[in-house]
Amino acid sequence: MNNRRLGLLTAGVLSSALTGCGTLVNFKDDPKIYGGVQFDAEMVHTIKTDDKMAKSLAAVYAVDLPFSLVADTLTLPVVIPIALINSIWEEKK
């Protein structure tokens, strides 16, 4: 892959990361309180390699983390009731 394509790919990934992507992933299954932040932090922590592309991906998650923090905070009124209901259902099992 040439440098121009890699630059465009990196720019595209970074721009999509600025939307609070971790928060969107959090709503995929059972949302957790601050699940987007947890997801981003786990991704940054688990990507440990010498591969340049993987390091770029870890950087994307690191950049996304503060945006996920804001988005997770804004979605707390939705996530808290879902998390409480899910925990009640888990206790009854």
C-alpha cells in the first residue's frame, strides 16, 4: 500500500473515530455504563505489536476515548435503566 492510500485510510479511520465509536459498539448488545470508554481502553491495552497498522489502530482508539466519554455521559439516561433491568434479570436466573 502506498503512502497516499495509507494516509487516506488513516484520515478516514480517524474521522470516523471522532464520533464516539466506542459508544456505538456499546449499544450493539447489552449496553454497560461507560461501556464505550471501557471498549476503547481495552482495545488500546490489547493491541501490542510491532505492526505499524496495528499501532495506528490503537492510536485511533486512544483518540476516540475522550469522545466516547462524552457520548457515554450523554447516553447515561438510556443506559442506566437498561443496565439495572439487565442486572435484575440476571439475579432472577
